[in-house]
Amino acid sequence: MADASEPRPRRVGAVLVAGAVALAIGCGGAVRQRGELPTARGVMAIEVVATASGATRLTWSPAGRYLVAELGGAWIDEAFADSDAVPPVFALLDGGTGAVVATGNGWVLGPPTDDGDVAYVEEHGEEYRYRVRSLRHPARIGALAPRDDGAVLVAAMRAGDRLVAVRGVAGDPGRDRPSTLWLAAIDPVTLATTATTTATDAVALGPGDHPFAASATGPCWLATPADDAGWAVTCLDATTLTPRWRAPVPARAAVAAGARAIRHATRVATDDGRHLAIVDGGVAPAGVEVEAVHVLDAGDGHLIGTVPAPPALTTAVAVVAAVPGRDALALLQRYRHEVHGDRFAAVTVVDLAGGGVIDTLDVARTALGDRYEATRDLAPSTLACGPDLTVALAPHDDHFDGGGLQTSSVRGLVTTPADWHQPDRPRVRARAAARAARDGR
């Protein structure tokens, strides 16, 4: 891995995380492969890491010594009926070799540390009962107060100097009723809960929604007030979970949201923690058909400006990730007309401070030549940027081998009992009844 201090004129680093099909860039090795692909303004350095195949979320440690791959997705839907509440598997990878260091079953609370620790939330005892664990220090356990109202974990992050676990009533069929959130701030060393709060101005949570982001000062989310008078972004202080600011969403998003035209079509993201971005547009099977990226100051919520949509009109933005140390976001784009939304189209790096596009990796035959066929088949599902400007892309895991718990990327790693999260389980039945009563069914 290149030294982060090395000058990089006209070069954007990237990591492509692949499964059995490696990118044909002329480098050998089963775990990692390296090479470069041409971009609009230079080249993009590529690394293929086979050990992260099937990842749905990727995060680097601050200095790039470790990478965590969360493995959610189709295997959960195939194995469990109550799939939106099932914890993913995660793998801690060596940042230099890509080798698997350790695995676990739970929601990762932000990036791994540079000494190889991962804080995560796991289920224990029965469904919807949670506690906080440390991968390197298994005796360290932090309790999360139980709830009996059907609330499940909907977000896990590191914001400022705290880990933050968010529970909510997920699965609402529409976005015209806000969901209640219960937030807990957690000390990253002791794993003890240091503050809690309840928020009633959250967006309704459903499959495909991505309303949360972790700024440098605290957790933020896309919110709607009880009277449904437009949308806003709410941000709390990480340590105390008291309100820091609330700011209106720019006009186009507020109008569309009021008309319910952008269900599952807004992403809230942050760069290095100083800015928040509202990636706004219409719904598509592949993600968001972006119309604009609205940039807010994470310190006080004021609108800095609006970055125009990337020029690739036939694509949708599936994933948004920070570019560490830069006022920029990396956008993973797929072709929006694909039925399953998994065709790799581009990676675009957007400048939040100055506006416009920094660079684009265009997955097209005219741009890549003889390397096009291998690259297009990666079908990446997520993206993450490292401290040396690497960008990790993880393709879908195509090696189902029977699917569900037998999917190759998670086989033997799932500790959630197979009979949990099934329709006959008491807490699953109670959650379904509570949801039906809330929705008037």
C-alpha cells in the first residue's frame, strides 16, 4: 500500500474488492491484485481483495492498517423471515495483505482501530436484545437497555468521540409518518452507555432508506416533523446527545418529499466530518437518479451550496462514501435501467468545497478498451475510501452454493441461531402485531 504522504498528481487510488472473478489488470495472486485503470483525468489505482467478496459495507481504520467488511444482503433474506432485524457477519481484514484476521456477527460501530479492534452490537439471549462487544477484548461488554416495543437496531456508527447505536421502528410502508428513534452514546473504551435520548422527528424507516450520517460532532439524520411540514436535517452532540442544530432540506428535496416522490431516493452522507451532503433525486432500482448534491456545514447546518448531478445521465447512485482528508465524496454508480440494479457503471469523486467533479472512472468499452469485459462484471455493491485515497468496491457474492446460511461468504460464520427471526418466534409475532396496530391494519 502506498505511503499516504506520497504526492499523487492526476492519480486517484482505488481498491476493487472481488470474489472469484478477478479484475484482469495483469497482476497475479488470489488474495490481492493491483493495477491501474484510466479515468477522465488520469488513472485510478486498483487493488482486488478477494477476501471481502459479498461485502455490503466497508470501512478502513484511520491509518489503513485494517479494513472491515460487513456481509449482509441476500443471504439474510433467504435464511430469515424477519430479515430487516438480522445482524450481518463481519470480517476484519489486514490492510496490507487482505488476509482475514478475525470474524464476528453483529453491526459494526464505525471504523476499526489501527490496533485491530472492532466495536460492534450483537444480539444475545433472544431477538432484539442487544449488547456492545469488542473484538480484541471479549470480556468487555456494554449493555443496551432492552425495549419491548418492536424497536430494532437501524444504525451503528462512530460520531465524534462516541460510538452511537440507534434503534427504531423499522419497516413502515410509507414515509408520511415519522418513526421514533432511541439513541445511545457509548464510550469506545469501556463500552458503557454514557447518554441516551429519544427522537420523534425521524424519517419513517423502510427497506432501502439511508437517512443517517456521522459527522465529526455527532449523529445526524434526515427528519420530518410531526406536522409533516417539509423535511430537515437534525444533528445531535455525540457526547450528550443533546440537539446541536436543525436545518431545512433545500427546496427541491422538501417539495419532492412532501409529494412522497423520493421514497428510498435520498442519501445522507459526510466527507471527513466537516460537511453533510444530501444526495437527492428520483427513485430507481439501482439507487438514486441524482438531481443535485446539497452541501451543509456539519458544525451549524447552514447550506454551503449545491453540487450539480454527475453527467452520466443513464446511471443511478447506489452508495456514497467519504474521501478522508478531503472535502469530497465518492459515488458508486450503476446503470439505472438494469432490472436488478447491479451493473457497474462508474465511480465519480465529487468536490464538496469547490463544486463539480474531481474525476470519474467510467466503466465503458471506449474508456477501458480490452479491460472493459472483466471490469464490468464486478457488479460492486458498496464503496469505501481509505486514508491514502483508496476506494474499496465490493461486488455482489454470486457463489450462493444453496443460498442462505450456505452462501460461501458467510458459511460457518453466522452465530445467529437458525430458528431465530422466524414467524413462529414470540418476539417476532409481537413485533408484527405492534407494527400492524401502528399502521391501522
